[in-house]
Amino acid sequence: MGPLAGMQVLDLTSMVSGPVAAAMLADQGADVVKVEPLHGEQMRHLGQPHNGIPPTFFSCNRGKKSIAVNLKREAGQNVLWRLIEQADVLLQNFRPGAMERMGFGAEAVRARNERIIYVSISGFGETGPYADQRVYDPVIQALSGATDIQANRLNRKPEMFRVIIADKVASLTVAQAVSSALFHRERSGEGQHIKLSMLDAMLAFLWPEGMGGLTYEDAEFDPAERSGSMDLIYPTQDGYITAGVISDKEWVGMCRAIKREDLIEDERFSTARARGRNAQIRKEITRAEIAKWPSEEILARLNENDVPNAPLLRRTQLLDNEQIVASDSIARTRYEGFGEVRQARPAARFSRTPSAIGARAPKLGEHSTDILERLGYSEEERRQLIEKGVIVTGENA
């Protein structure tokens, strides 16, 4: 039983930011109901499906139940109200004002269930010139300074992360905020409305070292001016590795590993500040020396001298890496119709209330009938909802 066992979560979100947050809550034991339109949320229609479910949708929605309901119909709205009355948490990432226009804004919902934790995820927040714009991950990367941080080291041409990052940073922030709000409710009995924007979450994520030049007003500088040295990626005779040093002890270890003890007392590198000032030349020297070694041999020497290091893995190598295997970091589960499914195991490992990946991602409306029955709808009422096109079940999706 996970730490959130017994918590009822309504997931009205789509794409990544909300669904991943809800999947994390499901991993920790919450009963998550994904409320979808009759045609399914957009992520169901992206990517190459396997047994009807694309891999990204699977990873974003594992462990949930699905009900497909037409919220434009009064009967469909009544279904959602019944769900809301039993829920502990509601997640939504419609554009600001959309839930209010649908009749399910925070005030209306909390009037029906004052203990609910109502979470509104937006791209930019509810005010400002961008508030009503459509948003996807690259837009937040652009506006948050992420493309400047990722800029080419030599020509400063902006570049983006090649993965969806802003959505997932928002997901992590949402999951943590929900846990805090539930903890507050346990102490006070109070529900509340949590508002979170992807932009705010991304800025907070990037700020500690990415925005160092903006931290002190009296000592402001362009952070890009201090991040011009090459990345810590070093070619070897047969591949690529990474290795890096911060402390004096680690610098000594690096010099011994690459057999350049003459650099230990070099005044350009003898202190942490000196190494920072001369980062470019230091890394060029390190690069030239590491290139003389086979990967396995130089990695072993770096380990012997207590220098942080690792090989650069291709994604296809992750499943067989000795550390990842030893840590049991990738869960392998067989599901009927899907074969073996691989998922990154939930990172937080609880000693008393372990989290775990439960059920697979649901087919559209797969649990509609069961959820309606749980809500008290009779067999005849369920049949009418299906016949009138208010509800889609797994059978008629």
C-alpha cells in the first residue's frame, strides 16, 4: 500500500504536465480516475500505438482508470459532479477560465466539496499578455531562458532540450504541492486551490545555477558570459565519457588519472577559483589527455583516483547498464496484450509505504461502467447514458 492509498484523484488533464503528475500520485497508491472526452485526450492520438496505446500515453497514464464522458451534456456534467463529491484531489490544465465556463471552476467545485484539493495547471498563469495563449513545452523553454542555457558554446546559437522538460518539471512540482496540501488538510481539515504555471515551475528549476548572474542586483552579470567553456563530454579512443572536478582533491585525482601530475601545482589550476577562471584551457588539456585512452581503462583510472565519471550511454544501452540493473531502476512488467513493458521505477523508495507501478495505462473508457456503478448508477441508467452518447465504454470506444 503506497503512502497515498485511499486518496481519490480526478485527472481532467491532457498531454504531459498534468497526466505525469497524476501518474506519480497513482504510483504512490492514489486511486486515479482519468476523465476524458468521448474521442479521448490528444496524447492517445500521437505516436505509434501498441495494442491501441502509444508508448508516451502509456508512460503518462499508467495506473489510472478511464471514464469517457461528454461534459457538454447535462447528464455528463452530473457524472462529473458525483465524482467530484467523492474526490480528494482534482487536477485540470485547461486554459485559464475554461473550467469556469464549463461550470467546474474552483469556487463551484469547492462549494460542493470543501475538502478537495483543486489544482489548476497553466502555461503562464492567469494574468499577463501570454495568459490566454496556447502553450506547449518549446514555448516555455523559449520564455524561461532554457534555450539560452542550452545555447551552442561557440556561437551562442539558442538550442532546445530535445525532450519535453517544462511539462515534466511542472509535473514534479504539482505532485509535491498536492502532497503538501493533503498534509495540511490532515492537520486542519481544509482543502484549497493550488495554481501552478509551467513558466514559474521552469524558472524555479533553472534558477539556482542557471541564473546566477541575476541573483544579486548589485553584482548582476550576463550568466552566458560565465558558461562559455566546453561541455564535460570527452572522446576516448573508442567512445565518449564524462568526468569532472570541483574540489582540490578531485583535481589531484584527475591529474594522476591522466598521468599529468605536473598540472597539480600549476597556478592556473591550483585552486577552485583558478580552475573556474581557466576552465576552457583546463578542459582542453583534459580533453586531449583523455583522448589517448580507451574508455574502460581511463574510467578505471578515474575511479581509482576518486574522480566523478561515467560512460556516455546511448538510450539503447540503458537496459543493460550494470548500475541501472543493480539499482533495479527499470521496472519490467508483463501485461496481457502488451508483453513486457519497461518503465522507470518510481524514484522515491518508501520503507513503510512502498510506491509501485500498478496497472497499465487504460484503454479509452475502459472503466466507465465500473465507475458509474461505484457512483450509484443503476444498470438501466448506465445503459441509457451509453445509448444517448453521454458515456463511452471500453466496448464501444
